[in-house]
Amino acid sequence: MGAPRTHVPRMNAPISRRTALLAGGAAAIATVASSPLGRQRGASGQIILPGPGEIALGIFEPGAPGDPKLIDRIAGEIGRMPAFVQWYEAWGSEVSRFSERLHLDRLRAVDERGAIPFITWEPWIPALGADQPEYRAALIAAGEYDAYLRTWAIPLAQWGKPVYIRMFHEMNAEWYPWGVVHPDTTPEDLIAAWQHVCQVFRDAGAWNVRWVWCVDAGLGKVALDRIYPGDDFVDWVGIDGYNWGLEHPDPGWRTFDEIFSVPYRALARLTQRPVMIAETASVERGGDKAAWIANAFAALPQRYSRVRAIAWFNEKRPDGDFPVGSSPESLAAFQAAIAAPNMQAPLEYLPG
């Protein structure tokens, strides 16, 4: 999330990648494969995507999957297991640099529930703010962090199953060290760093890692084509955007279209890669949150045909009552929206 941010019993059978594939049969695969975005070959080899109008549901639930019971709790609340579970890992901590290891237990907890792990991977010490020159993109591109990168790449290659990594997210804004408007970051350095990290993973054989390049909905001051690392190094593109309502009077209550229509069109011009809404949520104060949820999910197949996934940021914050259960009306609207047939897709289909 951009500034302002700090850092079950299965109600229905979870829609695992394999279950979704088998349920649809050969006809479903034929439909998916025939769509313009059905098959893509890029940073991670061939991926079979959901078909037109099909959307995978993701959740960020604070504390999960470090505490797997929280995955079950949110699945029980919304009525089913999400297709992917998102969480955040920093490259460093307050104790030492390079110390945030790969937690295979978290991947297993997500995978065992029929979901795909989705990691937002952040090169910084979160508590120290945006001015951290030791994590600047030029150093990453130069190989300063290669030993650390391999501590992730090698076990992920051995893991072998799809893992989504969203790196340098919201790089078009100023609130992270990798933000391209930061004085220590140039567009050229940012592209070189992205491509270098991908190459380290390729050299380790981690072709199962899917790379998500994600911008802030505000777009920022730098044209996206100046910071895009290229389709050969990107599997998905994403957008983060929130309705802050009266919690932040500027910009105030905004509809889903007011947040996402402009950045969505910008990404559609930039690349043919599939689009995801990688972070979104609405507050209660300032309007009708239940109606906002219903309208947002209804808009996706109608006006955002390239979107194949959406992730809800389910965190309660001092400046944002984001959880879907913030009111009975909000929860009911969310449950109804994700029960729609088009919302049952996996994040990707596995051949065979």
C-alpha cells in the first residue's frame, strides 16, 4: 500500500489450481487457451491464465500465513478459500541486512489450502522510511545482493510450484526507497535491478516464480514506459488503489472507476500482460461501503476486461477500516460479489 501506510473451516471446497482445471475439463482449457491472454510466455515460461471475464480472488490478511489459522478464519468469514494469499517480506530487518529469509512453512500453509502464495518482496528495512541508500536500485543491479537473492531463488526452484513475487511495488511513487522519484533511483537503474533479479532467479532454475510489476494508481511523475522492464521480465502487471473516504478528505470518497480507470488504460497501452488489482479496499466513513464493493466487482468484467485477479487488503488501520467485515452490510456485499461465477477462477491453470 502506498502512503499513508505502515506496514477455517472451509465453507466450500477450496478452488485449487488442479480442482479448477479438472472441474472445467478440456472445454475450459480450450476456452482459456484461445483467448488473447490465454497463454503467455515471458519471465516464467508458459502460463495458462483465466479466460475473459474470469477473475481470481486474493486476500491480504495481517499475520497470515505466518499464523495459518488466520487464513482459515478469513476463508470462513468470506465463505470460501481465496485463490491466492498475499503477504509482505522485507529484504532486511532492524537487526541486520539480508536477514529476511524465505519461509517455506508459509508457502506450504498456503499451498495446502489450495491457494497460491503471493509475496510482496520489499528491499528495505520497513521501520526506517524511504531514505535507505544501501538498498538503492543501482546496488541491486550491480550484484551487491546476489548472495541474498540466491537464498530465495534456489529453494524456490526446488519448491517447483507457482509462487508470485511482487517486487518494487508502487515504484512510480515516492514513499519507498525504490521509488523512481527518489533521488537515489533512476529509471535506468530500476529497470536494470528488476532484470538482474529475474536473471538471478532464472540462473537458479526458479522459472516457477511469477513476476508482478505493480504501480500505484496515482501514476506519479514518470511515464510508465520509462520504468517498465519489458515483457520478457514480467508475467503480470498490477495496480494498487484505495478508497480512503473521509479518513483522507483529499482526495475523499472515490468510486472504483475514479481510482482505477486511468491507470488501467495506461497499463493496457503499455503491455498485453494480464492485469491485476493487487491492493484495494474501501473505508466505511464517507459513503456506502457495501455499495462500493458491489459496484467495484460488477465493474471488473464490464469495463476492465484485462483484469484477471483482484486482492482485498483486509487490514484494520487507524486511518482505514478496510476489513470486509467492518459492517454486516459490507461483509454481505463482499460475500455476494465473490460468489459470482466469474469470481471462481484460480490465479493460473496448471496443465494436466
